[in-house]
Amino acid sequence: MTATGTAFEVAVHAEATLGEGPTWDPATGRLLWLDILNSRVHTYDPATGRRTLRRTDQHVGAVKPRAGGGLVLNLRDGIGLVDPDDTFRWLHREPVPGRRGNDAAVAPDGSLWAGTMRYDEARGGGTLTRFAGDGTAETVLDDVTVSNGTGWSPDGTLMYYADTPTRRIDVFDVTADGRVTGRRPLAVIEDGAGFPDGLCVDADGCVWTALWDGGAVRRYTPSGDLDRVITLPVPRVTACAFGGPDLTDLYVTTARVGLPAPHPLAGSLLVVPGAGRGVAQPAFAG
């Protein structure tokens, strides 16, 4: 196992309350990320340093590019679309009092797998739902507490998933029609090391997970062995994704929510240059 403590750089110095969801958009050469509790969608162009900010009308748990341009958003009350002309419309609206959208990911077939959680983090109060491009919804998991990292192996035959309070990264087999079966643990985060939050999968099929209250990003092999740890000075590390023109830079979001004396970098977007080799992510088919 290789441990790295100082390999990171600050991509965007920010004070996001709950920074989350880094996603590389190859069509624009920008990184998408967000601040859930401040209802803000950010972009960052590493080539120019240019940044943009979009405010949403409600808390936003995830943002992903769409195949035809625009964005798909996992919002408090459902799934919203931003069209290429910047207009907003609902794809699927299903408000549930006390619940909001959280992390989401796009599957190899272009469907959006969107998680939810209750604001009070009540056990079993969240879901994981698969949305087709036409808005058709199919519940995948209905006994989730904090639905978080979701990702697929490079060949699309495995899906990885984290329900954060379980401390587990689970793995599923993916069937020919894109469904999942055979849930089992890939790795368990030991007590005192934090909780698995957002994750991504690299070109070697290894799973990188951000550790909430763990101050680190870990990489696990497809067999579940821990083979790399990147330590960071901020305790609340929320998600990670590969970006840049060659998908070799690991972008990491962080949070400052609930910290009485946050580190100066808490809430910033960090980057570990040359951390590995990512896989191009599909855009949402809607």
C-alpha cells in the first residue's frame, strides 16, 4: 500500500458548506461540482481558471452532463433538466417531506441512478432510483439511509455503491439489461477511519472512495484490497472524480458543515495531479 500525504493542490479555494459531486464534462473541458446546502452548481475550467456559478431553487445533490447538452440535476423534489438554452424543466417530480436528492451517477447505458436521503438521516429513509432518459423511474433500493457513491467497472459488469452509515462499499453484478443483483461487500471501512462517501472507478477497475470524517481518499482493488491512501488536511472529504484532458487528475470535494473550527481549506475543491487514469463517463441520455 502507498500512502501520500502532500500530493494535493488547491484547484478552487472555497468555503462550500457541503461541497460534493465532482464530474468531468469532456464536451466543455470543465469540472462540474456543487454545494448541496447552498443550492449552488459550480464549474471550473483548469485550462483557464475560469469559474461559473448557478443557483438552484432548492438543494441540489448531484449534477451531470446530458448527451444533447445541458445538465441533469438531482434536486430536493426530484430530477430536473437544464436545457442547452438554459431553461429549466422537471423530468420527474416527486416531493417527499423531509427528504432530498443526494449523490447520483450515470450508468453505461445512459440512465441516471439517483440517490435520496432524509434530512434527519433516519435509517432506511432513502432510496436509489434508476431514471431512463424519458423520465421512467425504477426503484433499485428502497431501504437506504444515506445514498452515496455509485460507479461501474470499466467493462460495465460490476456496480459499486455506498450507503454511508453502513461503512461498506458494496459490489453488485450487472445483468445484460442493466439491472443489478448479487449485492455483497467489497470493503468495510474500519472504526475510526471515517465513512465511505462519493466514489469513482479508474481504468484499472479500482475503486476510489472519499472518507467523510476520515480526511482521506482511498483506493481499493477489484478484489477489495486497500492499495493506496491519499491523506488530506480536511476531515470531511466528500467525493472524488478523475478529470482533465487525459483523465489523470483526481478532483476531490470537501465540506465544512458541522465543524466548529473548520480547516482553512474545508469546502474547497482539491486536485491530485497525475493520481491515476480515469474512465470517460457517459452523459445522461435524457
